Amino acid sequence: MDENPTKTNQSAHLALDIGGTLIKMVYLSSDDNCSPDSQVKVSQEESNEISDGLMKCHTGKGTLHFLKFETSKIDDCLEFISSNQLCSHGDLPDKKQPSAHDRKLIKATGGGAFKFADLFMERLGITLDKVDEMDCLVAGANSLLKANNQEAFTYMNGHKEYLQIDHNDMYPYLLVNIGSGVSMIKVEGDEKFERVSGTSVGGGTFWGLGKLLTNCKSFDELLKLSHVGNNRVIDMLVGDIYGGLDYSKIGLSSTTIASSFGKAISENKELEDYKPEDMARSLLRMISNNIGQISYLNALRFGLKRIFFGGFFIRGHEFTMDTISVAVDFWSKGEAKAMFLRHEGFLGALGAYTSYQKEGSGESMSHQLVEQLSNGVQCTGENQRLLPAEIKSQGK
Ligand code: ADP
């Protein structure tokens, strides 16, 4: 790991999580010299490019911005940092001039912090100060759960409910991060955790396989398509095997999926005979179900009752959350609960952000974040649709 910065500069307010599919960025800008909408200097072009990834939290101390870029378009991210001067010495928050010893250092996590270290140095003169990915995921999740009482929620059968997390009774829990791949982490305390499992069948599988099956050009297109599809066309259901009946003796209803994509083998059909939307739906269901089930089994392994799901695969998508919740509920016979996080995809980036140490006082950035987020959060952007009406209208 690189040496810690000795001085806090503007870069201390920017952190990155460079994953296999997406780059997540969190940065803080002060609200004093510009309006929330003008302070992110995003050109129309850039705005279109990243608009679906833009989310802001206006807090007492400034505005926390949450953005994502596709890792394959890392140039957009570099350009954004450069054109918005997110890592310039000219914006030192303490108004000090940089000394010759100041370096442009930003906290970065994820495999891309290694892979793209030279690129950041060559193009922007930035040194990526690498922070461990699992440390960041856990730090991000813990900070959010402590900071924001509208962070965790359950979602089942179309019903969304925010949960009050008792800070004194937060642990242990299972954190399931569904990114390109999936990590399952048993969290027992602030820095006390163990990655207990994972699966390679994750968000990358959904997007990769889905792209091949449907020719969709973007993840969102695939997700939208899945919304209108019918998985029963391709999945082999218990009722398909039992002549429309339930297999009630072992608790399986006729609509339970017996075999994902299983009907395709028994029909004289080719790929072209299936509608893209039906395949997208079967795929989403298969992957979400599988992750829900493996998560529950790991929770069972360690006696954990609470499972928090994060990662950008979820995207606040109702069907995805519903499927995961039903899987956890079904396999645990109602004993375990799937919970989702509003900042789902930004856990790692927030964890990296909290790893800065506030200059001088020794107070950690995580305390600041807790303050910032609990000071009254008004989020705008992509994830706004996650907010129930009553929160939006509070307009804090
Ligand atoms: P990673 O750190 O591995 O990139 P993320 O948490 O960023 O993981 O999640 C990546 C996954 O999120 C993808 O595999 C895909 O399933 C999903 N996803 C959500 N939005 C997008 C998008 N705009 N482009 C690509 N994948 C997306």
C-alpha cells in the first residue's frame, strides 16, 4: 500500500472503487460557492453518458456525489476527474497552498486500483493509494448502517419497508456484495470480518449471458426487458412435471421453478423461437434465486439471521430484490431476512472514502461521513426511485 498522504487536499474528498465492470466514484464538494446543480460541471455530453449514475446527497457539510462509469470507458472517468478538477491542488479545503511535497493521492479500491495505477499516474499525475477491497466493502456497509436510518430496507411482494438498525445490535450479519462476481462476508464488528464464501455466478453472468442471449446493448436494456418477460415459457416448473399439480408433500407449489431454462430441452425450439424478454426474465430469476439460496446457506452456516445485499447487480430493481427475498424466505422458512442497501453499489467506494484520516484531529472520515449522512440526506438522481414518497417530500 502506498504511503498515506501527509496533507489533506481536495483529493482527500474523492475516492474510487474500480471494479471489473464499473468504476464507482464518491466525492464531496462544498456547497458554499455554487448551487448543487451547477457545482458538478458535467457537460451535456458527459451528462448523458453518466446521467443514470449520478446521485447526490446534500448534507450540512457539502454535497456527496455518487457516480459510476463503465470500467471499459475509463477514459470518461479520467476526463471527469480532470475537467472537474477533482484532484487539483487549487481547491484545498483548508485554503492552504500546496507545498512542494504535496502529492496527488486518491484512495482507490477494487482490482482496477492495481490494474490502472500507471494510467492514472501517466494521464493525471495521480497516485492511487490502494485500500483493500473487502476492508472497504465492510467499512462502507458499517458506516452507512450507522449513519443513515433510511439505508436498509426489506422488499418483498411489492412491499418496501425501511428498517431502523440498532447500532448496538448490528452484528453479526452476512454482507453479500453482488458485483461482477459475488462475495459473502461474515461481519462481526467494525473491522472484524471474514470472507466466507462467494460465487462466480453473479452480475457479470447476468449481463454477459444476457447479452449473448438477447443482443441487448446495455445492462439497463436487459433489465427493462426482463421486466416484461415471462419465465414460465422457458423454466420447467413443478406443475410442468406434475401435470399442473403442486408437490405439496415437500412444500413445492406448481409454480415453483424445478429447472431454470429446463423447458428448452423438451421443446423442439431454437434460440430464435424464444422471446428475448422471456430469456432475460428466466436468467434474472435463476441468478437471483441462486444467490439468495447460497447466501442463506452461508447465513445458516454461521447462525446469522440478517443478510444485507449490496452491489450494482441489484440496481434497486424490484423483481431482483423480490426474487432474492423470496429465496431467502423460502429456504430459511421465514427465519432469515434479506435486506437491501440504498447505496448498494457504492459500499466499496464509500469504504475507501472513509479511509482518509481527517488532518490533525485524528478523527476518521468515517465519523464525518456518519455526520454528513445523518445530518439530513437529500438524495437526487438515479436512486431517487428507491425513496418512498414520504421521504422525498420531507425535502430536508
Ligand atoms: P464490480 O465492482 O465487479 O464492477 P459492481 O458492484 O459495480 O461490481 O456491479 C457490476 C454489475 O452491476 C454488473 O455485472 C451488472 O450486473 C450490474 N450493472 C448495473 N448497472 C450496470 C451498467 N450500467 N453497466 C454494466 N453493468 C451494470
